[in-house]
Amino acid sequence: MTKPFIHYILGLLLCLSCFTTGALAQAISKLDQSAIRIGDQTKLHLTVYQLAKDQFVFPALADTLSGGKLQVISSGKQDTIRDQNDPEKITVTKSFIITGFDAGTYTIPAFEFRGKTGSLKSSALNLVVQSVKVDTTKSIFDIKQPLAVSYTFGDWMRDNWQLVLFPLLAVVLIAAGIYYWIRQKKTQPLRELIVPVLPPHTIALNQLTALKDKKLWQQERVKEYYSELSDVMREYLEKRYAIKALEKTTDEILAGLRHADITTENRSMLQQLLTLADLVKFAKEKPVAIENERSIEDAVLFVSSTRKMVTEAPGVPLNEQYLSRKVTDQPGNDQSNQPGEHKTGGIGV
């Protein structure tokens, strides 16, 4: 009697345990909407109320339901909530998004949840997929044209403000710089600049010295030597006696100097010098070395003998009496004076 009694007690406890589990655990399936239009979506919620130790496993849904008429778009994460009054009780929920593209009423089957102490099944659900109602009494309308979007100047400024601001700032800065520069130039005091000009004989003697240092005729460049020598003398005569010597022939120069205060000896020396230079330049004359040396010596002697003597003005050094013009550094105030005019009290040349 002992063993059968023990078996009876164990069987009774097992049945009681199963009955308790079945009473506590429950599987529920629910739709957010029982009817949708073609292409719309709704959520399918699967929920299990259970004890934590039961550990029911949710079924894996295929991509389609109801024979392919309903499509499972996505599935959410499994969410577990513990009962605050009884920590042993939990609620596990998982959601799926489904849709349908064919009108009709479709049955979502019951889902089975397997656990350690048994299995649970949810109830089946019906989902109605409705087609769009068409009023056949009205004609078909054409597609409406796209609406024009207004784009005002203010909209353009908001999108392209930097294209306006930066150039505007650059223009303002440039204008400010020009204005400041003009204002500074106007407020600057006038400063008188005296430009000294060497007297004609000094210029000529310096040029003759430079020509001698070139040693042109010693390098068989006789024609170039006499050409430069003639130019120096003509430039001196033009500045000293105010004749167009650079544009005239030798005979015309001598004729223009007939009333000049030149001694007979110097006049003869000048004629011989210019005539020899013409022969070398135009007649291919080849003077000997002594003639080349004497030519530049005669030129120096002529310039030194005919230079205009200047008496020193009181309080003004002699080397400052040859002044050509007085100018200022102010734009627009370039006041030129004729050569020989002396604005500081000296003697004009």
C-alpha cells in the first residue's frame, strides 16, 4: 500500500501544479485596428502573462500570414514587465507591424508559446483589408499641376546674405581708405622743394670727362667718339647761347653765333672741332691720335673759356644760384619756373 499511495500523491501534486500553471499563464493576441485600407499598416501585439520560472518562448513569425495575403513588415523587441505586487509574475510582450495589399477578410491564426511546464495558445484574429471606394458616377479627374512655390527677395537674401555682405564691406573699406587718403593729402602742409640745376658749362665738362674716360678712339671707335663729342658741344651751345644747335648744321651753328660774345680764337677752335667731327661721321675721315687728343682738349678749353660768369648773391652760395624750378609735393600744385629763374634772391642765368 505504501508505493501506490506515494504514486497517487505524486500524481496529484503534478496535476495540481499543471492546473496552477494553466490558471496563472495566459497568451493573448491583439490588433490595434481590426480593419485597414489597402496598403495601410497596423500592429499585432502578442502578450503572455506568466510566472518567471515558466519561460515561455514566443513563436517565430514568417514573412507572411494567412496564406501570403498579409505581410509582416517588421518585428519589435521583446519587452518584459515584472508585477510590482508579485515579483514572480511577469508580462512579456512583442509587437509586429503587418499590412495587406489585397482586399478581403483574413484570419490571423492562433500562436503557440512553449514553456518548461507546458504550452499556451493565443486566440485567432480577423483582419479586414478594405479597398478604396470609387464613385463611378463621376468622371476621372486629371492629375493636378504642381503648386508653384513663392521665392521672394527676402528668401534669396536669407540664402545668399554672404554674397551681399562681404562685397559691401569691401566697398565700404575701400571708400573709407580713399576718403582718409584724400583728407590726409589736403591737410598736409605744403613743402617747397628746390631742384638745383647745374650750369651748362658744368654739365658739359662732366660729359667731356666721362667721354675721355671711355677711351673710345683708343678702341678704334673713332666715329662714335666724335659723334658723342659733337653732341656734347652742341648741347652746351644750345643751353649757353639759346640756339637750336642740336638741329642745325655746323655752318648754321656758326652763323647763329656771329653776334655771340666769343673771341676769334675760340670761334676758330669751335669751327675746327665741329668740322672735324662732321668729316669723321659723314666722310669717314680718320684723324691721327694727336688730333683725337687735341679735339677733346680744345672742347674743354672752349667750354671753360666761354662759360657764363656768375657773381655770388649776398647770403646765397654760388653753387645754389642755378635753380630751375620750385615744386611742392601737393598733387596738382606742380608750378614750374623757366630755367635760370632764381626764387631765393640769387642772380638768374
